[in-house]
Amino acid sequence: MLALSLGQSALYSVLSFVRSATAGVALSEQATALNPERADQALWDAVYRVCDVLFDLCLVALVVYLLWEPGRSALRRIGLDVSRVGRDAAVAILLLAAIGIPGLALYAASRLAGLTLEVQAGSLDAAWWTIPLLVLSAARAGLLEEVILNGYLGERLDELGWRAWRILAAIALLRGLYHLYQGPAMAVGNVAMGLVFGGVYLRWRRVMPLVIAHTLLDTFAFVGYPLAAPYLP
């Protein structure tokens, strides 16, 4: 499962970082794009983006299928349901504040220290569907990462008898690795996010608040960052 999804992303992220680190140019002078264009024409770009989302959601569906057991719903097992909407939303808002504000500060500080690539924002006015597609991409990332990292990997490692601290370490390290392409500082920040999110999941066995929080974080990053980028280092 990991080889088809986040494990693959982690490998390519490590390779991308090694390439950047050995390019003979400082990391601070290099750049990586948020949601790079998939095609020159806006319509075809949208078509490809929607296809990307659908294929990633197929991986989420596969995880749910693999976790399903006779007489036991996989959705309830990992807490991917709407039975506690109010509580999940409240936890998500707390996670958003706990991760989002320090994350923005970490990016700004690491850019000043030359430890992070410049994150280039895309245009928000390419077409009327640009912002809705960015929100859709944020939801896709929230579902894919949290369901696979916590709901699938966390459950499988627990079944193997791993202790909680080992599960947390594995989840956090994998999250950090597939963000390493942004630079070591942001990878460390994502390891911290992995520890927090993983701890919340292992405590309550609910992935829904993590999905909501991650979706909000990425929505602010995808939509808010282009507006804030001119004022950041």
C-alpha cells in the first residue's frame, strides 16, 4: 500500500532533496511549486487535476477495503465518519492553530536561514474554477495522507504489536520524508506535525479531525499563500 502512495512520494522527495543539495546552488536560491500546472491550457489543467484527485481517492477507498472486517466497519474503526461532527471540528480547529501558526513561522525563519526552498505560489485568477480545485486538492491531501498514515499504517503497526512510541516515530518519520523536498527545516516541522497528529489518532482512534485540520491547513496554504507570498522572506 505504501509503495503505491506515500512511500513512493517519500522516495521521490528524498531524491529531489539530494538533487537540490548537490546542485551547487544554495537551497534558498532554489524553488518548488505548490500545485504546479498540469497543462498549458486552463481547461486541460483542470481536467488533469480532477483526474489526479479521483485516482488518489481510489487509494483511500483501497485502504478502507483492506481494513474492512466481517461485522466491523472500517470507517468506524478508524473514525472516518460523521458521528461526532462537533467534537471533530473543535479538535480540528485546535490542531489548525497548533500546527498552522508555528508552521508559518518555521517557513519564514528557515527561509531567512537558507534551509528551505522558496515555495512558489500559483495564480488564483487563471479561471473561475481555480480556487474550488485548490480546495478539492486540499481535501484530497487531507484524506489521502491522514487515512493512509494514521488510519492504515497506525492500525497495521498496532496489529503487529508495535508500542505506541514506535508507531508515532514511524508515522512522523514518513511524513517528514515525503516533505523533505522542501528542505530539512520543513521536513523537521512535518515530523513534529506527524507526532501531534499521530498522538491524537492513537488517543481517540478518530481520523476525521485530522482530515479536517489537514484540509484547512492545505486550503490556507494553497489559497492564502499566494496572497501572503509577497510579504514573506
